[in-house]
Amino acid sequence: MKTKSKFFRNLGKVTLVLSVLFISSCGSDDDGGTVIANVFATLPADVLDTYDGELTYTPADGMGIVAGVEGTATISRSGETYTISFSNEVPAITGLRFIGEDDGNYASVGTDGSATGISIDDDELTVGAAIDGNAWAFVPN
């Protein structure tokens, strides 16, 4: 029973992140307001690490679903963007950029119109992403 409760609590976190992304993407960009340039963060070396958690992946075609298994996610840098590679033969998420401060809290920024809710908060990685019909979820143990 404890496992189900933990699963639903973590599912709630992922749902919240995706909801915030969805709501914030519905705004109008032609309101004539001041445009503020995005300043992307460079993640510190200690964040470029492997994280343990519960992994779920649903491919666009619905074949080969990975549901609620123990897995890992590894963050790496390539040039100006980041990649999150997963265990269990789950495809990586590439081309990520982050915003944040030097306090250890970072959030992903969509650079291609995809819905990515990825946060690094106090050494915990949480992923909720939907790209080209594929969906990823990763929550800390």
C-alpha cells in the first residue's frame, strides 16, 4: 500500500509540472509588453550525475511501454545543451536548456515548443516530458 501511495504522490508532482507548463504556454506573445531575454544556466558539475528513481515511458506508437520501474537518469552536457539518458532502453531527451540560480534549483526551458517539465531541486531530478507523442516521467525514490 505504501508503494501505491508513493507512486501517486510522485505522479501528482509530475502532473503539477506538466500543468504549469501547459497553462504558461497558452499566453499570447503579441501583447506589446517588454520582452525579457532568456538567460540559460550552466549546470554545475555536481548536477551532471546519475539519479535513481521510478521511470515511466510511453512511446508515441504505444508499443514498448515502460511503466513504474526502478531506473536511472543521467544528465550530460554537449555544447550549450544537455541530455538526459535513461536506463531500461528508454530513449534519451536531448537539446535541453535550463534556467536557475546557483542555489541548486533548476528548471528546463522548452527551446523547440515541446512540453518538458524537468527540475533539479536539492539533488533530486524530476522529469515530466511530452515530445512528439512520446511521454517520459521520472521521479526520485
